[in-house]
Amino acid sequence: MARPKDKRRLAPEASVPVPQRPDLLRGWRWVAAVILVVLVFYWIPLTDPNTSPRYDAIDVHYSAQKYFADHLRQGELPSWTPYIFSGFPFLADPQVGAWYPPNWPFFVAGITPKAIEAELALHAAIALAGAYLLIFSITGERFPAFVGALFYGLSGFFADHSQHVGMFSTASWAPWLLWSYRRALSGGAVRWIGAGGLIGGCLVLAGHFQTALYSFCALCLLAAAELVLKPRHWKRSIVVVAGIVALAAGISVIQSLPGLELASYSERATVDYGSSSERVLQLESLTNLVWPNATGSRAPGYYLYSGLLLVPLALLGLTDVRLRWAGGILAVGSIWYMLGPAFGLFRLGALVPGLHSVRAPVHGWFVATLGLALLSAGGVGWLLRRFNGKLAYKVALVVAVSADLFFWNSYTNEGAYARYIFERLYGTNENLARQNIATSQEARTRYHAPRGLVLFGPLNHPLDIHLEATYGYNPLELLRYRQYFDAVSANAKLLAGLNVSRTVDPELRAAAIPFSPTLPRAYFARSIAVVEDDADALARLATLDPAAETVAAEPVDPALANPNAQVRIVSSSESSYVLSYDLAAESLLRMSVPYFPGWTAEADGQKLRIIRVDHAFIGVVVPAGQGELRLEYRSTYFAWGAALSLLTLLAALVLIGGRGLRLAALPSNQADEPQG
């Protein structure tokens, strides 16, 4: 009789390890999926010549980036531009994104309207990849992480803010910032603090302060959520958050210091939004979450749609304890804040440095979207376990989510891109302005038109066509200059003080009509009146005639008036003037150049005193004698900021390279985290 087979003999064979494909290769498949999804989503605006970016994407970002790139390709840094606002500290404006690394390839290649679309597509991929890594670091499940990433990277926030390139770029790095925090927290490796600092630095340099501030608030919310589950890690959490924030601040100081200086001289310095209800999230707008444009409003900031399945999946995701706290705190905390002062948290948030000075809290919607995306991944995981994770179900889910988001947030969403060729929207009018105005404008005189005029293409067309103009478009316009410009409507004599030789016909029958008298760019004061403070200087604009009188906002001897003295501009560049003078006595020179720190005056090696005149402009006290005066602009903080940024960058790279450096003295939860 045959002996029965001993089933135990099969055990050793079953225990032989089966070769596994490296985890890295599996990860690259999801990277390829991210790239494919982004290419499909942005295929029309990237390839169709009959589409174009629109609104601020052209008026602000295209014009500024093109101006910077053109100068960079000529080996120049345009620290000051004479073409908008009668002169403006161009490189201090964070919206240019001059020091933001992902912009550099586009600067080198040259900025075109399609380059702006490519920037948006690139940052959509960055947003998707970051959300995927963040979710995977929590769950260790790739497919749910990918679906959650779709809800974030293709969300209504990014569609709605396709015109705000800096905001779009900044928000794309937010999940990366949170991911680097989790990696540093889980393993204790100091290199992840360095990586987080680099990511945070990029996030700030992208050029939108409000979105950057909200991203760091999201980091703090995630840290709070992690501590709910693992309170013993509070010391490590504090060290990691502080290290990332400090490195990010140091790396970005090349832009943030000049930017803060510019903001302090702009209208933003006088406004406190700590109790404002401007552009808060309306409760009825939350219905846009479940159906696009449910409220019938397309106002920027209120298009919240991120997929029909987002909310149902997020509700299912509440069953996943790994995601419940992180996703819930990000979503609920940010929504509560965005509801404004009436709901309480906004008033508390205003105590956070910087939050009181930013408007439109609804712009923080990307934080809520990220929280909901985290929860949705938990819902996807629940479904996969319920239906055994069959491939057909996975494919159906990805197709359904992608098609839904593509249709509503790209294909039919006119806020995502314009359905007209750039030439039709902007180019033809700009070319006419170049031919009819810029080429015939008298040298060292300015052209004047009302603010916000769209007759000549982009609102910042003077940058594009190199037209020295009195107007422009920027929320950081110098406050005193804006007040002078606004006073022109009631006192037309002030135009002479702007060095205007031509203006636009107010009835738009002609692009340019002569204006007289045209005062020179530089002249010695005819008479001098001294006022006590800004309020007095501003009040004098109502009756001031710059051709007859110069108002000094600082103590100066009225005897410095010299109506018969002559001055001649020998040469000039965008940020400097060389003037020849011959004086019998010390005199006050008036320049129709806006007053801003960084301008210096020198004659025969002697530093000259600069004062503010006519509320908004530069005055120089010039000594008696014959000679040449050099007036030059150099940013007050750029050199210091560049040095500090470089040192902090080197420190971050040292931390990243120090693979053996660990936060050994603090508790770690490394075993709890997936590392791929």
C-alpha cells in the first residue's frame, strides 16, 4: 500500500524566497502615470495655437518674466525699470520669480505665451507627484495615493488660478513640504530637514507670499495631526518644523528681503486684513465641491470643484485612522479659517506674523483640497479592500476621475485658458502701440494713460514695448507714487511733474496727443516749500504746480531754489543717470523718478543728500560748482540677501549630504513609515 505523501515536505519549497522587482521600479511606473495624466490634461493649451493664457498670467507674469529673461540673456539684471510707474524697483517684486529655479530653463529658452502654459503643466506634475509621495508616505499604498494625487493636482484650485502663475507654482510645492517633514520625522535623518529647507525655499521663491504662508501653516497643521496620534514625538516635531522653516527663510532671503522692503513702501503696508471679510469663503460656495459652478459664480477663488467622487471618497476615508487626523485637520482647519472673522479662527490666525497683511483668505483653498485628497485616498483603499482590488475596478476609477476633472477643470473651463490666439487677445493691440507710440515717443519723456487701460494689449505692455510710461499694473505699486498719480485726475498740472510729453485721448479717439508744458526729467527747483509730514505733502498735491514750486517733505533750506540754473542729462540707463551741472550756489535738483531706498547720488566722489520732494519723487542737494552728478539705483538688501541665501543653501546641501547625521537623542517612529 502506497504511503500517503507527506505534505510537510512541500514546506521548504514554499519558503524559498521569490525574487521581487525593486521597489524603485514600481515607483517609476507611477511617475510615468503622473506625466501621462498631465500631458493629456494640458495637451490643448500646450499644443493648440488658438489658445492662450489670459488675465494676470499675461498682464503680470508673462510681461515680467519676458522682461527679465530678455535682460538676463543680455547679461544684465534689471534691478530698476523706467517703463512702468515712472520707475519701479523691478527685481524686488516677488511675482517676477527671478530666483525661482524651475523658472530658469524658461528664462534661458525665452518667455512666450506658450512658455507660461508649459510652466503651469510642469507645476501640475510637481503637485501631482508631491501629493502622491505624501499620501504614500502615510498609507504605503500606491494606487490610493495616485488617485488622491489626481484630486489635488488637477483640482479646481489650480484650474481657477491658472492666471496666477506664482500662486499656482507655490501651491504645487505644498505637499512636498509636508512630505519632507514626515520623512524627517519618521527616520530622524537630518538630510530630510535639509531637503525640506530646499523645498520650502523654492516654495517662497515661486513668488506668492500668501500661498507660501498658507503652505507653512499647513505644515504646522500636519504636525499637530501627527502629534495627536504620536504625542511622544513632540520634541522631534518641533526640531524638524523649526529646521525646515529656518532653512527655507534663509534660502529665500535673496528675494524676501527686497520684497519686504518694496511691500513696506506699497499700499500693502497700510492695510490690515486681520478683521476684514473681503473674499472670505462663503458657505454656499461649498456646494461647488460636489458640482462645478453650483452657485452660478465664477469669481476667482470660488471655483472649488475637484471631482464628483472627491467628497464621497473623503467621507469613506474617515474610516482610515492613518488619514483621518491628517486629512481632517488640514481640511477642517483651513475651511474654518477661510470662513472669515465671523467664525472665529480667522481672528486668531491674524495673530500669526504675516497673516494679518494678506487678503482673500479663500486663496488658501489648496490646503483644504490637499486634506480632502488625503481622505479620498483612504476611501479608495476602503473600496479596494471591499472589491478585492481588481484591475478593472482600478482602471475604471482612474478613467472616471481623470475624465471628470479634465472635462470640467480644463476642456470646458474658460478660467483655465483662453480659447483665442494670443495675437487676437493681446498681440495686435500691443504691436500697434509699439509702432504708433513707443517708436515715436520723445527720448527721456513719458507717456501717460489711465491705470488699467486694455487698449494696448497686456496691462504691463510698457515693459513689453519699452515705453517709458506713468502707469502699470502691480499690487505693490509704491503708495506715495500711486497717491500722486491719483491726484492727477483733480489737478492736471501734476502731469508736468511726471515728465509727460504725450497722453492718451480720454475719449480714445487717438492713441497719443501732445501734452504741454513738458518739464524735463531733471531740473532745479524754481521755488521750495517745506511741509511737516506726509499728510501735509499729500494735501499739497491738490493745488501743486511742479513747474513753479517743489514741495520738500524733509527739512531743507528754501534758499536752495535756483530757477535759472541748468542741468543736462549726459547719459542714462534703466537704473542710472549722469548729469552735467554748473551752479553758482548749492541748489535742489528735482528728478521725476519715484523715491525709493537704494538710489544714491554722487558728485566728484562726494555723496550727496537725497530727500523726498513733491510727496513721491527724488530730490538731490547739489553743491556749488561745475561737475557731473551720478544718480544710481542699487537694491539696499540684494547683496546681503544673496550672500545669506548662498550660505543657507550650502548649509542645506551639507545636511542633505550628511547621510549619517541623525536626530539620535529624540524618539523616532521610523518603523511606522513606508520608505519608498
